[in-house]
Amino acid sequence: MTDSFHPAAAPAATHRTLRWQDAFALAMAVSGGLFVSFGATMAAVGALSALFIWAFAAGIGWAQNHLFAEMASMFPDKPGGVPVYAHEAWKHRFAPAGALATFGYWFGWSAVISIVSLTAGAIIQARWLPEATWFLEIGSLQVGPVQFIAIGLILALMVPNLFGAQPAAWVNKILGVLLVIPLLAFVIAPVLSGQWDASYLTWGLGGDGADHWGGWQDAAVWLYLVGWTAYGTEMCAAFTPEYRSTKDARRALSTSGAYTFMMFALVPIGIGGLITQEEAASDPAAVFVNGFAAVLPAGFAGDIALVISIGALLMGVNASMADGSRALYGAAVDGLVPRQLEKLNRHQVPARAVVAAAAMNILLVIFVSNPISILVAANLGYLLAILLAVSGFLLLRKDRPEAPRSFRLGRGSVPLAAILTIYGAAVLLIGAASSELSGYGGPLELAIGIGILLLSLVLYFIRRRWQDRLPLLREPLPVPRRDPSRIPQP
């Protein structure tokens, strides 16, 4: 099998400009998710339990990436990644599965934009604008500096994404250099910091008197909550038609999954030995800032920590726009969402999908006060998309065993996919139904997640039953120009 694409195989809608290192840089944003919600996990179940949950979930994500790598090699010209693979696998058994996977996946990625933008806005306002306490009242809503900063960040990072995946990757390469600094600081903290104490690494699951199935239900809830972060490196599959080589998707998925697993296993050890569970519970959002103060010299540790934390958060915004827009565009190409989203701009970027994500998140910033609650709702659709794709691996192996694949896993991949399917279904059902145990979810968030999935079916119906059946709604064909030399003269 040759390592480079034949020009005829490449779709006209994409430019093959990416290397696996570019996708790896975008996927580095996933490890920055530690700054968003690890403190809440540590506060709830203790540092050692949080380490287990985050590392275990990242290990599951790494294993899933190998399945997605084979599926990417089956569909090298299809943009969108995971939801597209779910659609290809399920379309002859349950056609709406592709729509559910696509919109659930898109909302799961895109909603993160508002979560991290609000978090970054809160950090900036608290540190550098502490006296800016004003609010604009819009009916029953109050919009203040945090919301305006978040909206500004969303609009600023929308710009490089409108020029292609390459500029977006360069933004993350720059921010990724900053991100490595705090991650390595906490990795070596047990060795270099005199403040590190192993007794802080407490286990809070299944102890004496524990209820909720002896701690298993709580573990399932937190595995559900960290699912987007831990599995997020699958985003590398979304850029498959834009890679220069057939091997780039596999390399990006494998290396980013391994890197994230390593960070999720080592960083919690460092931060967990610097901050007690009680301190984390008092202010979960400040866990890493306080940890920086313990490992960096006094005087400039605070600002350094904040700047790096903000950079890590902005990586997430950038990566979410890049991945989510490809997923929505790929769904439009496959006829799962309205055809208006098939349009590309002159840089061959699904600009309408990028703008749609920015607009939706600006509304979330204005109307939703608790960003973590958005994550609870968004994870329902995202984890459903992952489940449909992982189970789809089994269907593709059964239905298309001889289909061309430039990369094929060994015989152990089928039982692995079966185990991951059972595990994913259990976490999805238990986690979604019991999210209130985390303190961040409940019936409202579950209803929002279900509503998003129902909306996907409405959009699917509009596309298949209306747009595809009414020729007047299709894009007009170009009018051929007449050759003046062939026009009959009087």
C-alpha cells in the first residue's frame, strides 16, 4: 500500500495540507481539560480516585482510537470522523443513527467552546479586572464582564478557523508550548517540590459506609462527566481527507491518545500531592492555580499560572471549532443535516458550520450561568456518538470484511470492540441517569441533552423528506456560457 494519496482519490472540497503533527497539536487541547474539571473530580472523590478515573478514561479513549484508525482508513475521503463512521456502519440497520451521532457529537464538541470561554473569562475578570462588577440587564438576564470576555474570545478564535485547519493548528502549536510547561511542572512536582505530600492522595470511592453501589455508581457518573475530555483525541479522525498521507490519521490518533493517557496518569499525582481534598472542595476552580503557587517561585507564580491556564483553555476553543465544523460538514455531505451546511468558503473551510458553532455558544454564554451543567447535557450526545461508532466497528467487520483498508487491526480488535461497546453503554446509561450525584447535573440537563438529540431527528427529517425531494431547494446548476462564434448570425 502506498503512503501517499492518488490525486484522483482526493475530493475536490478539501486540501491535503495537514501532517499528523498538526492534528496532534490540535488534540493537545484535550490534556488542557484537566484545568477545567479535574479540581471538581478531586474535590468529590479524592485525588487518588480522581487519578484512577481520569487515567482509566484516557486509556479507554486511547484504545478506541485504534478502532477509529482502521475506520479512517476505510473512508479516507470522508470528512467528519467518528459520527461519519457511525453513519456508515448503521445506515442499513437504523438510518437515523447517523443523525443522532452527528448532532450529538457536534453539540458535545461545540458546547465546550462556551464552557472554556466562560472559565477563561472568569479567570481574566478575577485577576485583572476585579473592580469590574457591573452588569447589563436584558430582561431577566444579567450580562457582565465575564460574558463579554467570553464572547470576545469566541469571535477571536473563530477567525483562524475560517482560514483552514492549518492556521488553527499553528495557533494550537503556539499555545501547546505554553501548555507543556504546567503539565511538566506537576509531573516533576513530587521530586522537586518540598510541598508535595503523599498523604494528600486520598481514595474516596467505596470506603466504609459507602452507598451508591459501593462507589461504583459514583465512579460511573464521573467517567461519564470526563468522557468528552478523555476521549477527545478522536478528533484527529475528523481531518482524514486533509492529511497528506494515508498513515497520518493513524499516527495522529495513536500518539495523541498515548500523550493524553500519560498526562492524565502523571499530572494528577503531582497536583494531588500539593492540594488537600478539603482545599479542592473549597474552590475546585483554583486547584491548579494554588498548585502553581506551591511549585513556582513566589512573586510571579500567580500570573504565570493564569496566563498558561488561559492558553490551555483557548486551545480547547480552537480545537472544538476545528473538529465540530468538520463533523457538521461531513454530515451535510452525507445527507444527515440541512444541505446549506455543505457550503465551503474560498479557503475550502466549512465556514457556515464554524459560524453556527460560534453563534450557538454566544447564546449559551448569555443564557446559561453554570458552564459545567452544559457539559453534563452535551456529554449525552457525545458519548452516544462514540458508542455508535465503537459498536459500528463490529458491524463494519461483519458487513464489509473485504472492504479496502490501508490499516487493519488484528483478531483481538473484535473482542476489544465488544468490551468497549458494553462499557460505553453502561457508562452512558448510568452516568446520564445519575448525573445529579456529581452536584452538576439533574433532570434539566438530561432534558437538554435529549432535546438536542431530538432536534437532530428533526433536521434529518427536513433534509431527507423535504430538501432532497424538492428540486427547487437544491443548489442551482451553473448556467453554461454560450460561445459567440456558434450563435447564428442574421
